[in-house]
Amino acid sequence: MIKQILDEIDEKYNVACLDIKQNPKKYIRRKKLHLVMDSEDKFRQKDVYIIEDFNRYFDTEFIRNLYLGLLRREPEEAGLEEHVTQLRSGARTKTEILLAIRYSKEGRQKAVKILGLKKRYAMFTLFRIPFLGSLLKHFYYLATLSRQLRRLNRLENYVGSELQAMKKFAHESQKHINKKLDIDEFEILMDASR
């Protein structure tokens, strides 16, 4: 009887581990900010986008999706590396990279529409004017500081909740592994006592 229960637990454990290995995204929680994508939230090419369609992605995935959405192709290795480096170093913002790709020669040829982008393009064009652009840029960032702080706070809280979820998952996994080890140890003791 005990042997049968242990075999059943062992079988369920192995099936669950295999499923987790094959479908890890199925076990990751989705949040409102869409920082972690699952199979139903993959990037989709469209004729018209809003800026948030891109901004909800990060790092390499952000750049890759810009290329897929705006240029309708995968990024070449050099372009991907250049943009990711600029993004990670803070040399360029997501909006600046989005504008650079959309208004590149290839981006203009594809002419993919992004709602609200023309205003940002005009604003960032003004920012490039010597001296006056710098003043405008500082004024813009000062005027949008409260919004940026809200975003930062939201991101900080999201990252904190994800870290807590990861800790909980690690703790639960450790408990499950320990339970499995205890069962294996119990089984070994049972076999030894026979």
C-alpha cells in the first residue's frame, strides 16, 4: 500500500518536473505591466501600433520587437547589440531608439504607423538643437518628473513582488524536493528493513 502511494507520488512528481521543463512560462505569473510574457502574450505584427505595444518589453526583447514591428524583420546582430548597449548604458531612451528605427531609411520605407509618435518625433527633433534643445529637454524632464517617479515606483513595486514570488516559488520547490528526498529516504529505509 505505502509502496503504491510512493510510486504514485513519484510518478506525479516526474510528470510535473517534465511539464515545468517543457513549459516554464506556463508557471510564471502574469502582471499588469506585462514584464514577463507567456505564450498568449507574444509580440504580434500589426499595421498600426501604440507606443505601449513596444514599451512593455525590455532589453533585447524590446529591440527585437521594434525590428519585427517596424522593419518587419529580425535584427542583424550588430544592430541589436548596438541598440541594447545604448539602452543598458542609458545613452538612449526607449523612445529615442524607437524613433531612430522608425525614422531610419528602412523604417520610412516600411511606413508602419504608431499613434502619437509624430509629437514625440517633433519634440526629440527640437531636443537636438544646440543649446536650446538642451534647455527644452531639461524643461520637459522637469515637467514630466512626477509621471516618471510614478513609473519608477510602479516598477520598483513590481520587481519587489516578482522577487517575493520567486522566493516563494524557490521555497515551495525546496519543500517539495525535501519532501521527495524524505520519501526516497523512507523508501530506502523500508527496503532495508525487509
